Amino acid sequence: MPETAGDVQLFINGGYRDGSAGRQDVVSPVTGQVIGSVGIPGQDDIDAAVGAARAAGQAWARVNVFERAAVCHAIGDGITARREELARLQTLEQGKPLLESLADVDEAATLFHLHAEDAVRLTGETISSTSSAKRMFTFYRPVGTWAIITPWNFPLLMFAEFVAPGLATGNSHVVKPPAHTAFTVLRATQILRDAGLPDGLVNVLPGEGPTGHALVQHPGIDAIGFIGSSATGAKIQANAGLKRSIMECSGNGPLVVLSDADVAAAAKAAVYGAYLCSGQVCCATERVLVDRAVHDAFLEAVVAEADAVRLGDPFDEETTLGPLNNEAVAAKMDRHVADGEARGAKLLRGGRRQPGHPTDLYYEFTVADKVPADSLLATEESFGPVVPVITADGDDDLLQIANRDRLGLQAAVFTRDISRAYRFIEELAVGQVVVNDSTCWWDVNMPFGGAGGRGTGWGRIGGKHTLLGMTDLRTAAISL
């Protein structure tokens, strides 16, 4: 296991430089040890990165799509070649099991290949005109320079989710990962250089709120790509004005178990959705709504699945649940569990931090029954390894409870009846509905994002839809 990540610099205009606002030590949630430090950007660094991105982007937009695709393919190949190194570094700084980090790295590489091919096939159309003297057609142009603000739960993957389609369609980027999970992304910048990416198209400035705020308001930024909490997303949007944005924010489930469900499969999916990345996923098993008719059988199956979860060293191949990433999310779990118990929830498993580990961030896998629908476990995104079970009476009640939430990202429904499945697909107020699988089910080609009228943002991450969000549809009208 690597013990350190080293002291790293900002990545601006194809080179590395110290941050003018000093340095920040980074402590691993796995070991509790300082594993290195990152440079923190000042306003001059931000100005330099945005200036470099704008200058490089003007030239990149004129490069033909096949050449851009070739560079993206080379980046994907480079990520694959350094798969083990990147995965181990990500686990050290983030805390997730190594097998999960390996999967993240593989998916990041796939995204560069996928979006390279998507961009080549992103074509416009010829449109009929009411004038015999005109011909109209459409094509796609890059939006320009993007500020990309990513979270700490999937450091490399969520970098790739924006940068891969952005580069493929001719955009430039200034990326702000959180300072405490920036090592993997900064290590990947060498891969960009080796792949022949022109200087300035991708710049990386680790930082926290002030850095993000400065980027969002910077006059040289044309658009914003954000993945993170709804609270932060609202602040960004309040300061962004009319800048283009893709906002993928918080989710709160639910996983819905109907009376005819395969309860064993539903239980396995619920537990998986709560231990993946220690529950620190926007589409995690945040709420489980169970029809009273199958409650007892479902709960028995959940407890059996929960007992198979292994909390421990994320570099151990037997581990399925690593530490939480930071104290704030661990304290939130403490608060939500305590609130649930005070309101009458019954803890069947877990509910506390497990002693005997290098840090106080190793949280036991938690199962709570009889969770009140107005408790914090039900109404807020816990972002931890917990299965909160809420009981309902029939499909109408399940739908009502599910849609009572202010968020609306991804839901799952378990049923053997295709008609009931279609009803939930149509009536759940979320962006995606997964039938008979986990709320965490994901495909790289899947358009992923929040439902309209909810507090989960807009736009889509995945497949051609991200390319469409990062481009402008240009219309030409030519006189004959």
C-alpha cells in the first residue's frame, strides 16, 4: 500500500507551479497520516488558468473532430496503462475499496474512448425553409471555457465525465477538485501531456469554496459543470447568472419494494447501494420504501446481506466497506442515526463508528427499521452506509411517500408485474427509474440527472447528452 502521495503543484497551461495561496496538508481517511500536500491557488493562478484555457480553446475549436478524437483515445489508453497506480492513489486519498477504485479508473478510460466516438458522430441536419431562396442547416460548436467543479467521492471518474466530452467537442477547461482529493486527478495530468493534448486545454486548481466561487464569477468562464450537493449547487447558480451550466446534485433514493417483489434480489440491491463507496453516492440507498405485505421477509433478507458486508482496510481484497471520506460526513451519519432513534427507528445493525481502526471514519454498516418518514434518515441525504426502511401500504402510499421528497435523482422499483413497473416509471418524480436493480445501477451511456421541478439540478451526464450540453447548436441560413 502506498504510504504517501507527495507534495503536488497546480497544473496550468501544461506545466506545474506552486499555488500563490500556500499549501494544504492532506490526511488519508484510511491511515490517518499526512500523505502529502497540495498547492492552493490564489487569484493570479485562477486568472492564469482561465487565460490559458481561453487561448488554447480558440485553437482547439478549429481542430477537426477526428484529430480531437484521436487525442481522447490516447488519453483513455494512457489511463488504462496506469490503472493500478491511479486506483491505489485514489483509494489512499478517498478511502473506497481498491476494487471500486479499479472500476472507477476503467470507467474513466472508457469515457474518453466513448466520447471520442460520440463526437465523431455528432451531426446536424438540413432543415426545410419556407423560402425557395434559402437553405438552412445546423451543426454543433463548443460552448467555450468551462469551470468544472467536482466532488470528493469519485475523483477521477467525475473529472472524466466532463473533460472527456468537453475535449471531444472542442471545449477548454479549468477543473477544481476538492483539495483533499486532488492527487489522482493531478497524477492524471501527466497522461494528458503524454497523449499530446495541447497545453492549456485542461488546467487543475485544487481548492475549496473560495476557489470555486472565484471561478464561477470569473468573466473568462463561459459555462459551469458541477457535481455535488444541492446546497452548493444553489450557491453556484445564484452567482453564475446566465452562464451555461450542467448541474448534477443531491439525490435521496428511493428504492421501492412492491408487494410482489423478489425480496431477496431487492435486499441484495439495497445493501449494495448502501455500501458502494460507503454510501457516499448521489444515487445510494438513501430510503427503502417497503410494502407492509413483504416487510418481514425483506427485512430478514436485508439483515442477512448486511452481515456479509466487511468493514476494514480498503486495500484488503476481502473488504467491501471502507472508511467514510471525512469527519463532516461521519458527523452527519451520527446525527441522522441519533435523530432516527429518538423518533422511534429501530437499529438492527450498526449505527456507530467502529473502534480499532487507524481513523475514526470507519462506520459500521447500518440497518434501521421503522424509520419515520419525517426523520433525517428519510428526508435528508445521509451519504453513509445505511439502509433506512420505511413501511407503506400499497402502491399509492409508496408513490406518495416517494414523491414527497424535494429531490429527484434516481429511483429503483422491485416488482414482477410489468404494468406496475411502468406506473412507477411514469409517476416517480426522478430523472431515472431502475427496475429490479439497485438505485446505484449505472451505465456509461446512460443519460443521468435530476427531474424537472426538483432540487437535483438539470442537464445530463452520460452518452451523447453530455456532448449536447457542452455544445451550442449553430444554425446557418444561406441565400442561393
